[in-house]
Amino acid sequence: MIHLVGPYLLAAALVGLGVAGIAVRRNAVLLLVGVELVLSGGLVLLLTTQATGADRWAAGSVLPLFVITIAAAEVVVALAVVLAVFRLRGSIDLDAASDATDREEAP
């Protein structure tokens, strides 16, 4: 039986760093890294609860495969969007993209 404090602290640290990265960063790539950290924290929490469960929840060993698949698909789509924005604007700064959008809408 594993101690619960270590994996729970790891999951909390990953989610906390991911949320901080999402809230603070203006760079689109670093924003994606923050999203991946949140997904990784959720995956650690899912695996911890599956490993420590009394009934050994059967779906706990299959769900991480879905989480990893969704994370990989999210990275591919998001990086494609980031590359398209970079080609269009020449920068991946999210504040600059929103400022350019505001200027285009102004009469």
C-alpha cells in the first residue's frame, strides 16, 4: 500500500503550476504547457485513486490511456492553430493577437 500524501501533493503541484501557467503566460506555447500540466495532474490523481482503491476499480487502468490520447490530440490541434496564427501575425503573443483583433473591428 502506498502513502497517499506523496501522489496527492504531486497532483496538486502539477495542477497548481498548470493553472498558474495558464493565468500568467501570454505566450501561446507556454499556455499549452500549462494545459498539459493540468492534464498530467489529473492523470496522477486518477492513477493514485485507482491504485489505492479497495475494490481496484477496473476502469482506472483504462482511463489513463484515454487521457493520454486526448492530451496528444489536443497538442496536435493546438500547435496547428498556434502555427497558423504565427504565420498570419508573425507573433504568438496572445495580447498582441487580441489587440490586432480589436483594431480590425474598430470603424
